[in-house]
Amino acid sequence: MTAKLLSTGFDPQVGLDKAKIELMTISTFISSMCFDIIHKFDDPKNPILPIPTAGTDGRHIIYDPNFFEKLTQPQRIGLIAHEVWHVAWGHLTRRGDRDPKIWNYAGDYVINLMLTQQGFILPETDLIDSQYRNMSTEEVYNKLKEKQDAGGKLPQSNMIGDILDKKLTEEEKKDLDDKVADMVSRAKVNTELNSPKEWGNMPSDVKRMFEELLEPQLNWKQILMQYLNEFIKDDYSWQRPNKRYLPNLYLPTQYSPTIGDVAIAIDTSGSISDEELKEILSEVEGIRTTFNPTSLRMFGADSCIHDEYEVDRYTDICSLKFGGGGGTSFHPVLDKLKKDPPRLLIYFTDLWAEHITDEPGFDTMWICNSDHEEQGIGHTIYIK
């Protein structure tokens, strides 16, 4: 409903519009999502909200007008951002059979921690706790549920807003997920085009969640091959002219007869299982056959390099042996390759080691078999 003037003379709709406009100057992503969602005020005579603050059903954000009036302008902006993130993170459809109240608490912990780290001011709440940093909503939920099952008490704080979680059919869940994916896609493109720094500073786990939401669920081998197909076309070649412009213009085409010099590193600290190692070696065989690298070097390393192979077309890659079992460091391989750089390093690891920020002078790709955050350089692909 359109809010009426309160007895104090406050116009909730004007206050909301001002907050939404100011939000545009703070976050392109959140404001893009915000304007794709319907905002309305609850009717005090026939309330929808179970608690008189705010809530979302995934398509609408609903505010209690009296609660909204009492907030400062920064708190109103923080409240809008909070509810938008409930929508963006799919909290309405991800709950499954979990306890609704604990799920709501978990979502609030994750969102509130992220927003306060980004400088947002929120309505008063106790649901901010650094122990949940870098956790998903599911992980926080499990912690809270374990605490409750062990006889502990849940927080008594009023939630900033509520997830208006009616029981959705599978078809309704799919419709809502599709709608949210469309909103996230538009907001992502808008942010990348107009605020690339904001997108670059987005937490890696958030970006990864959006990638999983927006991209088809390919396994790591398919994604790797797609990446290498694009990688091999990076250089323009005059050997094969672009036929679109003949005979008037003789222009180069994107063509490369080889991917160039490639290095493969395998984390042998225990991060890679024997079964995964077999898959990796089989995939390296496919890279050699498909992309014809000029040279192919393979390394087995944990905190130091244990094994090094110069692979040629006669090498039986799948029979190569790799030892290790100590701690993990990426520097031994990176430092060695800086002296004789390849065009591309592909590193198979769980990423539980140094966060690299200095570019080594060659392209890097990290094939990660854990939920660790993305590496600081290069491109990270997650094994699914």
C-alpha cells in the first residue's frame, strides 16, 4: 500500500524515495536490485509483517511506517540494503526444511556483518558477530542449530527485518529463483559497466555465489576447456587472414597454432586425493593432445618442489609419480617459473596457503577443490 501521512506529519513514501535515491550514490549493485523490487508499507490495521520492522517475500519489501519514521536517514538506507540482500542471496528459496526463525537469524548475521564492513549504518541490532565472518548462511545456521540443540539460547535481539517465508511450491520456487536471477544479472552488468571498482571489491564468496546462480553448472573440466579455448585465441595472427574483409582489406584473425609454453603444478601436500590426481593427469593428457603446447612442464610441490617433469609427446602422463605430504606454499613453483616463465601456469590445489597478490609475469589459473576464497591473481575455477 501507499503509506499515508503519519500523525506526526512524516510522509513514509517521501522518506523511502529519498533513501533510495541516496542509495544510488553508495552502491550501484544494491540500488539496481532495489529498483527491480516493489516497495510498500504495511497497513497497521491489517498487518502482513509478523514483527513491526520490515520484511521481504522475494518480490516485495514491506516496511512498518512507524518503525521507518524512527530511523535516521543512514539507517533507512542500511535497512533497504539489508532487505535487498535477503532477496539477492535467495534466502526465500534456500531454506528448505530448516527452522524459519534460526534461518532468519543466520541470514541476518551474514548480511549485517557484510554491510557493516562496507560502511553501512544499520538499525539497532545485536545480530552482528565476527565469528561468522566468511561463512555462508547455511554454515551460520548449522552453528546456531547446534547451539540450540545443546541447550543454548538463541539471540533475543529484534531482527532488522523478517523473511516472509510462506510455504512455496516447487514451481513457485523456480519462478522466484528465475526472477531473482534476472535481477542479479541486470545488477551485475550495470555494476561492471558503471562501477567496476565496486564489483572488483565485492567479496569473492558473493561473486562466486552469483556466478553459480547465473551460469550453467558445468564441471571444472568443461570450464577449463572453455577458458583454454578463449585463451588460445588471444593473439592475432597474419598467417590466416580474416576472410570477412578480403579482398579489400588484409586483416589478422584470432588464430594460434599452439597454446604456447604451459606449466602444470599439483599441490601434493595431501590436498589432492588419489582419485582427483588420476582425473588431473587425464585432463593434462587432454590439454597436450588438444592444445599442442610448445612445451609442457609438470611440478609436484608442497612447501617445496619434489617432482619436476619435462613432458613431450611420448611421455605417459598418467604414469607419472608425485610425492610430498608436507605444508603448502605456492612460492617455490612461482619463483622457479619467474626465471623461465611459461605463457600459462595451471595450479591444482585447495588454495589453503599464501594469498598471492604480486603478478608473476605470466598468466595463472587455479583449479580449486575446496570452498576457499579465490586466489588473489589469475583465474580460479572450482571443482564441483
